[in-house]
Amino acid sequence: MQRCHSVSIAGVHLPAFGQQPDDFVGVEHVNRIGCGTGRVAEQALRDFPAAEFILADPSKAMRVQTRGRLTNRDSARLTILPPIGNADLEAHVANSTADVITAIQCHHYMQRPERIKALRACREVLKPGGLFVTFKNIAPRTAEGVRFGLAAWKHFLMDNGRTEQETDQQIARYGKELVPITAEEHPDALAQAGFGVVEIFWYSQMQAGFYAIK
Ligand SMILES: C[S@@+](CC[C@H](N)C(=O)[O-])C[C@H]1O[C@@H](n2cnc3c(N)ncnc32)[C@H](O)[C@@H]1O
């Protein structure tokens, strides 16, 4: 088994896993939920050269992009599941088999009961002691916070080359297609899904990162 002293997901280092040798995370089986275009998986394949990866996303279009991006890349340790949502994970992956599951920006389309179901499915698939890492869009706590947060998001998108029209369309999804919950609600949701250790490890504007251990 490959072992590592620290975990860096999407460029964010999780210091809690680097401090004591006993905190080793055996990274053999990694599941990525809502893998999108496969960009982060491409990096993770390089970062964890001995790990096997299972990628899942409900979108056929995303799956096609992932397959295109990762063609010829370590196919022996890569499985791309048929299009499924997170909550259906257990039907495709055996329980208690994954060392790490990541779900990056893919639960904000779900209402609360569906989120809990999806988080429970992740927990079931993890080995005891396995690590769940997730980054989320976060709902600010107040109407003013939403106004400031969306303005900052708009600036960010336009600074990164989006037109004003594209940006307004993206922002208009907030509260309709994108239904984030507050940073405070996430640990509760993870605990409700059965995780014992639940922590926020990064928070900026309307995004936050959490880890949880089965
Ligand atoms: C903003 S993209 C993030 C993609 C990727 N995780 C990344 O960080 O580059 C959101 C992804 O979540 C996927 N998604 C939507 N609903 C989902 C669900 N119920 N379960 C898992 N993924 C979902 C979408 O198809 C899309 O690929």
C-alpha cells in the first residue's frame, strides 16, 4: 500500500494529515464524485502514482470530456463510471473500499434530503478511517452577505475573461439552480450523514473546504 503523510487536493494542503506518522492516509483507492471535465483527476493521477481512481459524474457531456482528457493515461488504474449522481454511488462501488473520496463543487444542486443521501453514500463507500474531502459553494448568512458575495463573484468571473452577459447568467443561477447552504450547516449535514470527525479546513468568500473521516 502506498502511504503518504499529507494530502493535497486541488492544490489545497490538508495540514492535519501531516503532523503525526499515525495520521498516515493509505491512498490506494480514490473516488472522485462530480468529476466534471477530469482536470483535477488528471493532476491527482500524477500526485498519487500508486492509487486507483474511480470517477463519476451524472453528466454525459462531462463524462465525454473526462474520457477525452484521460485517454491513454494509466487506464489500468482508472475507472470512469457510467453517468450517475452521487447518491447512486453505492450501486456501482463496493462498500468500505475507498481510502479517499473527493466531491468538489458538485453538491450545490441538491436540496437538503438529497445532500444527506449523497453524503451517506460517500460514507458507506469509504473504508473505516477513510477521508472525505469536499469543497462547496457557500450561502452567506445574510441578504447583504449574498449581495456582497455575488458582486465579488461577478468581478472574479469578469477578471477571468467572462463577458458581462455570461457573468450575469451565471450569477442568476444562485438560489435557483445553485442552492448552497451556509458554512455552519455543512458540518451538521456531514455529521447527520454519519461522519465522526468533521472539520472546515479552508474558507474564502462564498467557498469553503471540509474534511470528514468515517
Ligand atoms: C462545477 S462542476 C465541478 C467539476 C469538478 N469537480 C471540478 O472541480 O473541476 C460541477 C459538477 O457536478 C456535477 N454534478 C451535478 N449534480 C451532481 C450529483 N448529483 N452528483 C454528483 N455530481 C453532480 C456536474 O455534472 C458537474 O460536472
